[in-house]
Amino acid sequence: MKTVFLDKEGTLVDDFAGPCRFTLRSGTGPALRLLARLDYRLVVVSDQAPIWIGPGDDDAMAPVAHRLGDLLFRERLTLEGFYHCTHDPQGSSTRCFCRKPQPGMLLTAAKELAIDLRASWMVGATLHDIEAGNRAGCRTLLVDNGHEKEWRLGPRRVPTRIAPDLYAAALLIASEGDTR
């Protein structure tokens, strides 16, 4: 199964204000409908743990997944999966393999959902998203809309393509076809 992995904040939704207080970014519905028509499955991979979530509090993400599912349902879309990491990025007690730029969420989704990573894309608004996708073996697309603040470049942080928004990203993915 080919998939488009999507980061949540900055890619699908505007600034995240809490579990039920966010909206889809402009153009998200048409972009995802285009990808769905091309037989891509949609999977969210999110590691932004807002301050209202305690480190490792996986149950706290359920309202976020539910709200996102509702917003997409209104757009006649469904998610194949919602994967998240709530580990403390500053925590030293556990080595986390799921927080981006690590590929853990993508690899877990691939195993659980029978995803062909080489036929899939990781789309996100930061270079951590791009590195995670590259490490997992996906093609990658950076939505360059101002969410990347560090610009720490490296060999795994180079996207396959760059687009200014999610709709332009979907058009680029459509133009690429299944070239791998």
C-alpha cells in the first residue's frame, strides 16, 4: 500500500492551540482528496506534544486524533492511521526511536498497515520530518511555509521536493507518479 505520511502542525493544521481548538490549513481538503484519488492512504505522524500533555501520556492524544478525524470527515476524507510520540524530547531516561527525526512512527505504521515505504511520501513542514522520511526510505516533501526555524542541513535532511503549501505538494506528488 502506498501512503502519504503527514505531519500535523504546520502541514495539516494551523498553530495548535489544544486538543479541540485547531482547524485545517487552507487547501488541506482539496490536497488530500487529490492524493486519495491517486490511491494514496493518509497517515498522520505527529510528535508535537503540547504543554497540556505530560511526557508519555499517550491517552491525551485521543482527543486530537478524534478532532482531526472529524475535520477530515467533513472533507469526505479518512485517515488510515494516526501515530504519535509524546516522549519528552529533553528526557534522558528513555532513548526514543519514535520522535522525529527518528523514523520509528513511520516504520511502525509500515509494519502494522502493510505500507510500501519506497512507494510512499513523508510530507512535513520541518527538516526533522524530512529526515524521518528519508531514514524510513520514503520520498520526502518539505512544505516550506515558515515552520522550519533551525535549517540545520545534512545529508538526510534534503527533501525530494519542496512546495509552498499542501496543495502544491499534492500536485508535485501527482506529477511524480510511481517512479520508484
